[in-house]
Amino acid sequence: MRFGRIAHPEGFSFVVVDGKDDENLVAKEIKDTPYTEPEFTGREWPLADVKLLAPTLPSKVVAIGRNYADHVAEVFQASAEHLPPTLFLKPPTSVVGPDAAIRIPEFATKVEFEGELAVVVGKVAKNVKAADWKSVIRGFTIVNDVSSRDLQFADGQWARAKGIDTFCPVGPWIETDIDAFDLDNLSIKAHLTQEGVTETKQDSNSNQMIMKMGEIIEFVTASMTLLPGDVICTGSPAGTEAMNPGDVIEIEIAGLGTLRNPVARA
């Protein structure tokens, strides 16, 4: 099942996105949130006639940095043995949905995309053991962990570099069939369009992940309580590159679709 959130002529709704043909998908309104068994209101719209928003409203976005071996070598010029995975937060005000602009302020001078597999929490979670990670997860989604590298290395901690408004696109929806994904062999790509030319910049695989999914959930919930709707980003593979106003970035993960966002000046 795919849960989304939409803007429609009468307001905003959580929906189930139904259909197999991507050109004829239907958004079916539900009464509550995606974190309970859905109860349909009977209202529905062709997905093409409404606007997809970020599929969740998290209290926090928890991210695992330096969790892909190829990315650690690329950005930090060191191995994961010397720079193990780390944890940081992105504020909920950084979250935007599909096709919303990533807005770069003047003081951020080297802004890069990071296409990532993310999980959306389905229930209150604290001290979850690695073997039980599926019991607290509602589904998978895509995140672009936008990062201002100049601020990241100048500040020495990552709150400003990663937490700027619009620096966390999420979507296009939450896919709840988590058993359909092979987390040891999942394709993750990022396509950057500059001046009308599209190039694939990230072309990696979840097999580069250092801390696996169960380890991530155990690691995070040992320190903090996760709430329904919270997002955990599992790390970026190699291939990140600077993007600028006028560009378009598309993050593609097999089975989850594509998260597309234009880039603009704030």
C-alpha cells in the first residue's frame, strides 16, 4: 500500500495512492493518518489533478551520516574504519514534498544533493532491538538530504548545513510493503539536469550500507523516542555533486519511484 498526502481544491488530505499504471493513479482520501489501518472517506481524485506533498509530517528527521562506504571515501577522504557512521537531525521545517523547490540562500555556496532510502516510523519506538525493526516501521520513502558542504565543514557540526528550510525533500509516498525490498541489493540513483542536459550522478546500491537497517533502528531508539511519522534517513551513497538554481534533481530508488525537485534561489 502507498500512503501519500495531497493538496486538493478543498484542502489537504492523507490518501492511499492506488493503481498500477503510473499515468492513471488515484488518490483515495482516508479519515486519519497513515499510521493506523486506513478508513476511506469515499472521496478520491486522479493523482494528476492534485498536488503531492511530503507524505508525512515528522516531529523530527533523524539521519545517519557516513553510512555508505563509497560516500565516506568520496567526501571525507577516509575509510569508515576511521570515520564510523554518525547521527544528526534535520528540523521538520526543512521538509518539502515532490516538485517543491529546494531554495538555496546566498550564504550557502556549495550545496549538494544526497539521494537516500528512508524509513517512516509507524508507532512510538524506544529501545527497539535490531531484530524487531520492522515492527515499528510503517514503510519506506525517498529523501534528498540536501547539504551545504561549505557550512558543514566550516561549522564543524551539521545543523545549519543540513537544516536550512527546504533542504529535506521527502516523497513521493510511503510504501508499506517493506518485505518487497531487498535491502542487500537495492538500486539508488540521482539524476541531475543542468541547462537541459540530464546526467546520472549517483548510481549505487544499498549493499554499500555500513550500518544495516536493524542496527540503525536500535542505535537511534537507544538515544531517543521516535514518534509516528518521524523519518530516518539511512545514508547517502557516492556520487553527490553541487547543484545550483535552475537545476533539477531526481532521486530514483527501485520500487519507490522518483522524487523530483527543482532548485531555486531563496
